[in-house]
Amino acid sequence: MSRMNNPALSYVHSQQNTSHPTTERGPLMNIGAVAERANLPPKTIRYYEDIGLVKPQRGSNGYRSFCQDDLNKLSFIGRARSLGFTIEECRVLLALYEKEDRASSDVKKLAEQHLGDIDRKIAELQSMRATLATLVESCNGDHRPNCPILEDLATSARKDLSLIHISEPTRPLYI
């Protein structure tokens, strides 16, 4: 039975939207459609284009047209960013992803470095939390004006300022 004689296939064929432009890389999408599918704001996609992470086609009207490859890249970048990779790390990961003869050890090395950065940030946050918890515990939180939290902040600020040495200019400045 041919496609036109098969009612189910005929219906599916008639429902296909052929008004969207296509390329050899698949159907083209506008920025709104690709933003929705990649789960990224259009502004972020424009930024990624500005910095060269994606290069959508432009129609004669100047509008961006994204293909499936662009959507895949945007989704890839979005996932990498959600894991905390920087833009430059995403650029490297994307290049490795697109390179068929890549060594997985290169990818692992980058991921291990990023994991180390995350561990350092976690340790920093835990230290800040411990300090703040101690300060909160030491504050009575009552009607009296003395507050160990404010005293600590002021003392630390004075210590930080004492480390800064402001030198006088050696000669007069002329304007």
C-alpha cells in the first residue's frame, strides 16, 4: 500500500509543516523556538553568538536561523554551564566534543580541574558558614545595642584598612 493509500500515513504527511525552511542540517528554528528547546533565554543565545560559541545562519531579513546542530551545541553549553564550567571551559569542552580524535583524558583533566575548583569553593563557603555561625551564636539578639556580629565586622574592616598603605606623591600633581 503506498503512502497516499494508507490513511494513517496520509494524515501524518498532511500534518507535517512544510512552511519552515530547512537545510541539509535539518529544519531551521528562530531564536524563540531554539531558546525554548535548549531551555536558555534568547538573550543568552545572542551572547553565545556574540562570543562565537554558536554561529546561526542569517536570513535575508537578518533574522537568526538555528539548525539542529546549533540546538545541540546550545543544549551542551547550557548543561556545562549548569555544572559551573566557565565560558572558556565550555569553549574547550565544545571543541573537544566536536573533535572526533579527541582523547578522553583531555576531557577528564579539565573536569578534574573544575572539580578541584568546586571543592575549594565549598571549603571557602564552609569556613564562612562556621565563622558566621559562631558570630550568630555569640549575639544575644535582644534589645541591647552591643552586637558581636557588628563588632567583628568593624574590627575586621579596620584590620583590612591597616594593611593598605597609602603613600604620598613624591612630587606635586599638576592639572
